[in-house]
Amino acid sequence: NAGVTQTPKFRILKIGQSMTLQCTQDMNHNYMYWYRQDPGMGLKLIYYSVGAGITDKGEVPNGYNVSRSTTEDFPLRLELAAPSQTSVYFCASITGVNTEAFFGQGTRLTVV
Amino acid sequence: QQQVKQSPQSLIVQKGGISIINCAYENTAFDYFPWYQQFPGKGPALLIAIRPDVSEKKEGRFTISFNKSAKQFSLHIMDSQPGDSATYFCAASIMDSNYQLIWGAGTKLIIKP
């Protein structure tokens, strides 16, 4: 099984540009999450979804948007990239039957 | 009240020694406490987890100790090995709250051969 797949692995953006971070899971999990990880700060929740068509804000949603048109896909959109969005982004999913979160390998984003 | 405080930030342990990482929380509604292990360039992966109805859970060399009255829980790694060198995160969640995990800041563990 592929599990949770994120693309791209690395990206450099210029200030003001936009991009979409892709996340796909093949485990039929209902719950999906986007986190950002900054050094010494743990993981901060950006957005989450409890199922197709349902999304909600997490702790740090400003500057991001998400959609969940299918169970498998949960893309994260950055509009007008800012240096403060330089981070490593992780997508995760949970089945909802048990509580283990499965993570993708991350996207390292640098905004210059 | 939603915070989980993790210490130390970094830890160096000799091979064969015991590694201990501590976490503290405020929200008494938390009812699930996992530990995740992260290697460089990878996403976190579940290592071991505990519910507040038990005081200890052991899986191989890894043990979670849980003190409900003190609102603290800790990870003990016995006979630490160089392959255990990684960043460890504690977390907490409320099971009925969309499984949202509140994360500690992480501990970078280095096991010296």
C-alpha cells in the first residue's frame, strides 16, 4: 500500500506566488489533516477534514485553503506566498475506527 | 489549556542507557496520549499510545508511564540503541473531537555508540 502520498517533496516559491500541495491516501480514511512543522515548534494543525465535502480550520489557517472533493484527496492551497510560510508541511489521515495517524513524507517549502 | 509541554528539547544518551522524555498537559478532557517517532526526511510514525485508564504501557523496549493526578506522561526507552536516534513527539487528543492531536514541541534524541 502507498499509504499517504504527498507531492512535491521540495519547492521554492517567490513571495506572492501561489501553489497547491497535493495529498492522496489510498486507505479509505475519513479524517485527513494538514500540519506545518517548524523547528522546535512541534506540529501545528492548519486544516482538517472529517469526510468528503467537509473541511474546517485548525490552529493556523491564515494564508491557506483546502478542499475535499473525494475521500482520497485533500489538497492544500497557498495563495500569495509569504516568507512566514516557509516550513515543512505534512498531510496525515486517520481511519476513525482506530486512532493511529498515518503521515506522508512531507513537503519542504521555502518562500523567498 | 490546549498545550502539551515536552522536555527536554534534546537528549544525548549512551548506547545501552535509558532515555526518558517527559510531557505535561493541562486539559483534563484529553483521553488519548500517543508518542510518535520521526526520522530525518520522514513523517512521524506512531510508536506507542496510552489511555488514561492505565498507568503504564509497555511495548518491547518502549514504555509509557502515565500519572493522571499530576497530568504528566513520559516515554522510557530501555537499552537505547543508535537506531533509536530520532525526534520524538508526545501528543494528546480528545477522542470525540475529530481526533485532533495537540503536539508537544519534540525531543531530538541522540544515542551515542
